Amino acid sequence: MRKSRYVILLLSLVILQAAVLGQETDHYYNVDTEKKVRGTIQMIVMEPRYKDSSPFLIVILEERKTKEMFNVEISPVRFFSQDFHKGEELEVVGSIYSLDGQKNIIARQIRYRGEIFMLRDKHGFPAWRGGEMTQKKKRKGKRF
Amino acid sequence: MKGRNFLLFFYLPFLGILIIFFVLSSLNRAYIKNKTENLVKEQLQAAAEILKINISHFLRENYSVAEIFDSYSGKENIYYIALLDEDKNVLGWSSRFEGYLPLSLHTVEGEGSWIIDSPAGKIFNFFSPFSPDEGKKCYLYIGYSLENLQEMIAYSRRNFFLIFGLIFVIGVILFLGFYQLQRSYLGKKEEAEVEKAEKERYREISAFTSGVGHEIKNPLNSLSLLFELLHNKVPEELQDDVALGKEEIHKISRIIDQFSTSLKPIKLNKERCSLAEMVSNVKESLSREYDISEVEIRYSESSSVYLEADKGLMSQAFLNLLRNSLDASERGLISIHAQQKKKAVQVRIEDSGRGIPEEDQERIFEPFFSTKKKGMGVGLYLTKKIIEAHEGKIEVRSQKGQGTVFVIHIPGG
């Protein structure tokens, strides 16, 4: 299971590398474009996202209703300890931007397996640069 | 002033001063903080203006925005910087933290500055328009770290609380010390007052009793003389009765003398005297009074002991103590041992007599307390008075049936 995941990761890395290398103009946490997206995990990849930063965990998410695909930027790989699995549901609150027709989300908060993970603060300050990630407990009857 | 009032008298002003200090110091710190923040704000705005000139210059020289911001990326105090076009679209940006550019165009109008909190500390945000070229308008957005200012404020706050705490603790300790001193002073004062009142009462009683004694003794002397005359004139069969009456009058007279002696304040007439000689004289006088054939009175001393004392009174004290020992011991040994101990003389008078019950030991030095049939309870009281008049002290250790030890400490020697 873990092996196949890494194979997929490697392939995805090659495909998407060209598109995301470097610090793109719109690629910042824009609080004005914050949106909530729910969908199913399709793929997990690791990519360099920011200059002088370690690779990031990227989840390719298919939106539940519109079936639109989103590249969800989670956090540096070393920071996020949870395992994502294809087909599982994920709810993301984050800043949306488009790049070459592809929709991207910089995640601020994700809900996965009933747990909420705060990855950035309300202004977009990354949790991995200022203490530990906030993890809220499961809420009764709020699973999706 | 009572203890509680004293505490309030000192503590309330102290607490008042402490509160005033706290309020004034807090106001002062708030004022300095405000002024410093304004100063920093002005300085940062001035720095931003210079930055705008530099950026304008670079733009005119056809440098790309990325190249320009690269040159500022190493600056420690700049957390993020962004250049926006006339329509407020981000042309380029640089941030020390991944994707962090907390600019909301919904809240920012044409120009402004504000401070936001972040896990990296407070950040001063400055958003301002400028014209790199004529007819072209851009916006510069910059975030400066206020970490140093915060450190300074935290340092000031820490020092303030440290000083405040120190003053509080020192004040509390100091005033508790004052309070204890005052309590001790009040206690001693009260004791002294009680003692003074007691002495006054004692003096009055003494004067009254001496007067009564004197008034009684005059008719007693006359009565004694009358009985003397009667003794020679009455028939022979009544002579014994008259003699008995005369003896009773003498007894009353002796009692009055003892009363008067015990109530008189002691006046010392000190002289250098040998303790061995004093005890020897006392022994001689006791031999006339008691049958001491079966009792051995043994005196010993570690070295020759001399006292600076009133010879007559001190002899009286030893006489009383030895009388007490003889009354308690029908036979056996009464030992008197004297030794020089530092700057005092210690004398132990030890008998192997009946001993004193524990409940009586505290009372034996009280006036008119006696367990003897014939005693008046004045002897040991007088002894204690004499020893104390010499600034000494007397202790008793005894166990019923195992004898008694009197220990006397007299300074000097």
C-alpha cells in the first residue's frame, strides 16, 4: 500500500514539477479568495512549492458536486503526519488561485476523517513556522 | 497603639504607596510604549518612503520585480514585501514565511498602516501608493517585524514586576519586623507596668504591715514586762501559767519580727567574704538550734570561693536553706559544694531527706507557704529575696523520698 503510494507520488512529481516550480505571482495565501471545498482524494504528490523550502504535500481533490479538480497545498511533508488515502473524503478551507487553467488551493484548515487540522492562522501564517499544528477533536454527528 | 492598629497604621500607607507606584508606573510604561510605537511607526514609514524611491529607481532601470525583492529578502526586519499595480493586482511579492502575505484588499483602501499579531510576533503593515514613472501608479505593501520593540516592552514589563515584587516583599518583611518589635515592646511595657503596680501594692502593704507590727509590738513589750513582774508576784501554783503566757507573748513578738523582716526592702551592704567561713558560722549557729549529732553537714569547694555579698543576709539565706534541709533529714549527710563557674559562683546544697512533692516545688518560694507544722513559710521566701537582691537565682530539684538539691548561682566571686 505504502509502496504503490510512493510510485504514484513519483509520477505525479514529474508531471507537475514544471507547473509549480518557483514562487508564482499569485501563489500566496490571499485571504480575500478564501473558500471551502469538499471532495474526494484522487492523488497525493510531493512538490517543491516555495523558494528555499522543503517539498510540500499536495492532494489532488475532485470536488464532490462539480467534479472539478483542485491541487490542495497542505504543508511541508515533514510537518503533516497523517496518511491520506485515495477515495477518502476531505474538506478544505483555503485560498484559491488559478494557474494555467488549473485550480489550486492553499489549505488553511482541513477536515479529514472527522478531525480538523489548522495548518495556517486566519491571516495565512503557516503553523509549521510558529509552533505546533492545532488539531481539534472529533465532533459528534459531524462526520461527512 | 494596639497590634492590629499598628499593622494598619504601617500597612495601609505602604499598600497605598505601592498602589500609587503601580498605577503611575503602569501609566508611565503605557505612555512610553505608545510613544515608542509611534516613533517606530514614523521611522518605518520613513524607511518605506526610501524603499519606494529605491524600487522606483530599480523599475526605471528595468529590473524585474523578483530581482528587486530578492535584494530585500535577506533583511531581517522585513517579513514580507509586495508590489501591486494600479488595480491592486499583485505584481510580485516576497515573504519569509511560505505563502504568508496577509493583505486583504477588502479592508485596505488607498493608504494605511496597521499592526497585526502573528505567531512570529507583532508585524507593522504599511500599504502606500507611489509613482515609479510619470502617469504610472503602484502600491507598496510591506510588513516589518516589531520583534525588537516587543522584546524591549517585555523586558521593561519584566523589570517592572521584578522591582514591584521586590518592593512588596521587602516592605512586608520590614513591616512584619516592625510589628514584631512593637508587639515585643508592648508586651514588655505591659509586664513592667504590672510589675510596677505589684511593687507599689507590695510597698503599701509593707508600710501598712510594718506600722501595724510596730503598733502591736509596743503593747506586747509592756505585756511582756507585766508578765515578768507578775511572775515574781503570783503564787507559786500560778507561776507556770504566767511563764506560759510570757512565752506566748514572745512567740507573737517573734512572728511580728519575722513579718517585718520579710516585708522590708532588702538593702545590701556588700563586702568580700569567704564562703567557707560563712558556712562554718552558719553550722555553728545551727548546732545551738538543732541536735545535729546524727547529721553530717559537709562543706567542699573546688577552690577557695569568695563572694561580694552582704555577709549577714547571705548567712541568713544559707541558714534558712540548711534549716530546711535539717527539718527534712533526721540523719544522714547534707553536703554543700561550691565552685566557680565562669563569672559566677554555684553552690549546691544537697540533702538525703524526705524530698519535696512535685506539686509543692513551684510554691516553696512563695511567702507564707509551708508544709511544716511549725513553719511560717517565710524562710525560703526570704532566701530567694536575698539571692535575687544579689542578682543571683535559686533552683530546686527534688524527688519525694530521695532528697532535695538547692542550686544557687551568684554572679561575681
